[in-house]
Amino acid sequence: MKTKNICFFVFLLIPLSTLLTQCFNKEKADPRDPVYAGSNKCIKCHKDVYNSYIHTAHFQSSRIVDEHDIHGSFLKGKNTVGLNDRLKVVMEKHQDGLYQVAYLDGKQLDAHRFDITFGGVKSETYLYWKGKEIFELPMSYFSALHSWTNSPGYSGNQADFSRPILRRCFECHSSYIKEIPQAEVNLQSRKVEFDPQSLILGIDCERCHGPGTNHVNFHTEFPEEKKARYIVKFSSLTRSQKLDACAVCHGSAKDVFQRSSFIFKMGDTLAKFKEPNFLKQDPNPATLDVHGNQNGLLAFSKCFLMSNMDCTTCHDVHQNQSTNLALYSQKCMNCHNEANHNFCKMAPKLGAAIKNNCIDCHMPLKPSGIISVVSTHGEKQDPYLVRTHRIAIYPEETQKIQAFISAKKL
């Protein structure tokens, strides 16, 4: 009888142990919704595309801080920004991470850890968690300056660790973060709090292609089916839909959204998300900042107005092509060529060089007024140059080219 009871008990344990194993092995659900599979599921069938994409600025638009990934130096003599005779901020390595530490008259005033990096190609700015709130650190790194400097919009003589990061920042620099409703926070505190476990860093596959669980399940079940099912293919969208998809983040820094752009799906209309007063395009392209307004500037381009081009005409978002000016020049010459009688008038003077760089002349780098810094002496600096997407003839750039050609001949 005793042996029988033991056998029965063991028999009961078998399904229980199986259930527990399944629970512990079950992958963490995507914080957006179960209909999202997670980008790691894309690797099985799209390995080459995925491995290429992870090296792009989109994928790396935000990431966990890694000391080998930060461009600024932590070496003595290169890790300090003096804000005035008494105040300085020092970038330091501590046992539990990297820190920005403010010192007043040699005494530590404040210190916070580098937790999240935004950007990385032209500049990097850094965030830190304080409970469930996120704040920006006062020092950023700019590639053009090859040094640390105060973060954009910060005073050049204060070490301010109190600037909160809002959801809109993450809407363009990440794939998702859940904001805790104000009803669950003390309304009097005016805090903006987030669920740390919900953050999906970088722009992932499903941010652009939409939820992929049904797509993954279907093609796992029917691997012989090669036609993509239950996923949005960018090529299937209309021109307007494609432009709206990119304009979520590359539309205008002045856009005010009445709904979170995290719920924007490919094929949506951006007008549904913006405040009505902000839908009308500014008629003066000179007032449009080059940072985050590529869509608006492109809309004023003659090339755009006289063709059916969209962002993907020139950009393959799955590849890091940002420095390949010759490649982009070839895109220009698909339309601008001798056969179409609209070739560059500078071609006879440029010779073979015309094939390598249309871009610096017709889409020159321009300073961003939004990403500017104020030095400790009060002067405004524009170390953040962005390529304008208003394709046009810029006489000053033509003069530079002519001067360069003349100098080479001498």
C-alpha cells in the first residue's frame, strides 16, 4: 500500500514538473502586446538583414551604456568640463559603472550614473534612472568637437541634473516604453514615471513592420510558404503612407502629438496623431531645422515635387550607408543624366568626380539650431551638422566646388 501511494504521488508530480518547466522556460512577453513577437524572432529567417540592420543609426538610436561604446574619454585631463572657476563636471569610472560627477570648490555636489545612451553617430547624450523617472545628464559628447561639452539647451555654467526625459523623446529614440498613468503617481508631484521593464531600446523590426507574432507563427507552421503573410511590407504602402511612416520621427521637431506615436502602425495616417493646429506645413523652408525634419525639407525639393520619390528611393534602412556619398550620387544620376538632358552643369569641370559626390553640393551639411550648445564663455556653438533634405542649388556650395577645382589646377 505504501509503495502504491508513493507511485501515485510521483505520477502526480510528473505533470506538475512539466508545467513548472514550461513556466520557467517561457520567454518574457513583449511589453507592447502579445501580438508583438520581438526582433529576436526575426533572426531565424532574416539573419542577413538583421545582422546588417543592427549596425545602423536607427537600431542604435538608444542603448544601454557600455564603457567601450562611449566615444568620450575617461582619462585624466580629458574627462573634465570646467563650467566656471569653482564648478566642474568630471566623467569618472566607479565600481558600479560610469558617472558624471559635479564638484563645487573641490567638494562633490552631485553624481549620477550613465544608464542609457541616445545617439552615437554625430553626438551622444546620456540619461540616468532615478527610481522610475529618467533624467538627462548635463554633459554630452560631440564628434565634431572631439570632446565633452554641456548637453544641448543647457547653460554653459551650471551642472543641471534635473531635466526630465519625457515619452516623446523615447518615441523617436526607442521602440517602446510604458509611461505610468498619472493617476498612479502623485498628481501634485508632476512626475513622469516609466516602467523600467517595458523599455525596448533602439528602433526594432516591429517598430517599422508592425506586430509580427502571427507572421512568425504562420511561417513557422508553413515554412514552404515564401510569400510574406501577416506582416507589413513597406513596398506595399502608398507613397503617402511611406512618407508618414518616416515622418513619425523625421517630420518636424515642432510637431505636437495628441496620441502616442508608439501606437502608429505602418499604413496609418499621421494626421490622426498630430494636434490639428500643427498639421499645416510651414511655407518657408528656411525656418525648418535640419534636425528631425527631413520629411518637411524634402517636401520643398523640386526633385520631390516633380517625381514619385519617397525616402526609400535613396535610403536602404537595413544598411549603414550614411557615409557612402558615391552611392547616393548614383541615386541622383538615375534621374539626372545626359539622356534626360538635365545633367549637372558643373559636370565638364568636375570630370570623373561628378560620380562621387552630388550630395555635398545639393544637400549640404547645415547646423541645427535645436542641437546647439552654449560654451562656458556664453558663445553659442553649432557642433551638430545635419545634411539638409531640401535638395536644391546652393550657390555658396557651388563656389566652394569651383574654388576647390581652381586650387587643384594650380
